[in-house]
Amino acid sequence: MPNEGTLFRRPQPCCERATHWRSRLGIPSPSRCPKSFQPCALHLARGPLQSRHLVGVKLANAPTVGGSLPSASFSAPFPFPTSMTATLAALEIDPAAAVARIRDALRSQLAQSLKRRGLVVGMSGGVDSSVCAALAVEAVGPKHVLGLFMPERESDPDSLRIAESFARELGIETVTEDISPALVGAGCYRRRNEAIRRVVPEFRDDWGCKLVLPPDRLDADRLNVTYLVVQPPRGEMRRVRLPGPEYRQIVAASNFKQRVRTMLEYYHADRLHYAVAGTPNRLEYDQGFFVKGGDGLADVKPIAHLYKAQVYQLAEFLGVPTEVTSRPPTTDTFSLPQSQEEFYYNMPTHTLDIVLHARNEGRAVSEVATEVGFSVEQVRRAFGDIDQKRMTTRYLHLGPQLVEPVPLAHSTEKV
């Protein structure tokens, strides 16, 4: 293991990974690394990033085969840019400098603001939490990092296995907390299933379920109507429109999962005199894709300023295994596989990276449309969706509202 203050990384050839994902998607591989993909980090971003968001994505309206969705075929619901773009160039970072900056910030925050001696990281087997765990090791060393695994009965079992494997590579202490009993006690599954049965009376507790949005939301001006997808064991999926009260109850009940996990993170943080590291990337933080009092609650959020492509660049630099980085981002909240774009975003995260960056930079709609292969109207709708999410989720970022500021004793600081 590395000494404290050294950079923990295991080089991985990006061209090999690009070839791997191109073969998975049936895309011919070039005989050499194309100049348009230079430098290497951007080759990684433009190759695997495009494909990794498609692998395993199962849209609710896809045809079923023998009661299950096909897993060997891949289709892109949105076009991909085919050459180096201005936004991708802007999203390229110096990973060594970025790691050093985050490492120094974490050390300063722990020592000066938080007065804590280590970090607790909830590890899900995804790229964001894996990068945060590796960054925590960079900041305080493996002996002062606790990796926390918190599966429940509807979790993907691969998530626990992958997270455990990387934690062993990092050399950190780990604890596994099965949160299923706590969720049962809080009525998480019961309350959710009660709402589902008001829409699908024959729904049983052993059926799978998830929430999805229509896949063509950028093609026309329409309300974001949520659909419920259910599937009996060895049966076919059904999709039904979800009324507002049932939608809110399903979401409220499912949010127990994030809130129980955060409660356990703070238990271990209090026990060890550590701080809790949150794992949202910039897309999640900006667009409000987190639960208030759940995964939105943390003492430090080391990658909240990084776009998803930049998180993958850090993952490559820090030696996060391909088994982690090749997994498509999922919510891992419902019992059926669910991608982030079908539940919340209007597009795959690699495309949202480009569109959100362009929105933040004030770029013209027509310029962005050319870059991502959308129509001008699709980009306008994407910009509108970004602004709408920022407005409706502002509440999630707010702290307790006071009648007037309250000065802190022995300090000039106010809260």
C-alpha cells in the first residue's frame, strides 16, 4: 500500500479498454489510437464512456424474451458525437493535479473545519463511491478510512462483491451492514407495495418493480409522466401510468434506503471520530439527484464539482478496476434493473455532461446541437429540463430556515 500523501494508481491502457467496449457494442476498432482521440484520457472518455452507459440498460418498453429483457443487444436512444468536440476538450483535466487538489482540500477540511481524524465512505461498487474511497486514502491513508457496505434484499449482489474487492485493494477497514431489517421495521417495502397495489391490485411482494420516464422526452414538449413497471417471477413486464399520490408514496418509501444508509454512516463516523464523505458527482449535485437527509447529507463532497467524464478520468488515474468503471450507472434502488436516465435524466450521463457544461458556459443552442447530434429543439428542451430540475430541487440544497440569523457563541460566524 502507498504511504500517506502518495498517489495510489494502477495504470490501465485506455486503448485496450476502448477496444473491449467497442467489441461489446459491435463497433469496429481502429488499427491504432486515432489522433482525434488524443490525448489518452479523452480517448478513454470518448470510447468507454459512450458504451458503458448503454451496457445493461433495459428500457421498460423493450420487447421481452421468455419473460426477461434481452441483454445481448444494445441500442442507443440518443445519437453520439463521432469526433472530438469543444466540450470534451474542456472536460479534460489533469488527473494528478485534480487528485492533489482534492487531497489537500480534504486534509484541510478535516483538520481545520471538521476536527475529525478520518473518513467514512459508503461503497456501492459504482465509480463515484470507488473514486471517493481512493481519494480518501490519498488524503488520510488507508488506516483512517472506513469502507461501509450497506446492501439490502433488493440490491444487486454484484455491487457488494465488487465493492469488497476494491476495498481490499485499497487496504482499508470495512464493515458490512445489512439494512434490510431496518427497512422492514420502517415499513419501506410495505408502504411502497401498498401504493403499487392501488395501481396494480394483483401485485405481490415477490414481483419486481421500478419507476421509469418515457424514453423520448426530448422529442416533444410534454409533462414528465412517471410510469410504474412491474414484473412477476418468470413473467413479462407491464408498464402503467402512475398517479401523483402513488408516485409520491413509492418515492417516499424508497427514500428510506438512502436515509438508513446515511444514519449508519454517521453511527460509524461518531464511533470513530471520523467525517462522512458524500459521493455525488456534479450532474447529481447540480440536478438534485439525491435524497435530502440521505445520500445528500455528508460532511465533505469531494467530487461534487466534477462532471461524470472527469470522475472517470480520476478513476483511471487512481487505478479503479475496469470491473467498476465498466458498470453502467444505476440507481440500485428498485428490485428491477434501472438506469439513471430512464428514472431521472433525459439522456445518458455522457451526453448530459456535454449539455450541462454547455448550459453552464452559456453556449448557443445551435452550436450544442451540432456537437451532440441533437436537433435545435431537442437542445432547447434539454436546457429547459436542466433549469426546471434546478428550480424544483433547490429545496434539497437548503438548510433549516431561521427567522433571523443566530450568532454562534465565541465566534463571528453566523448560521
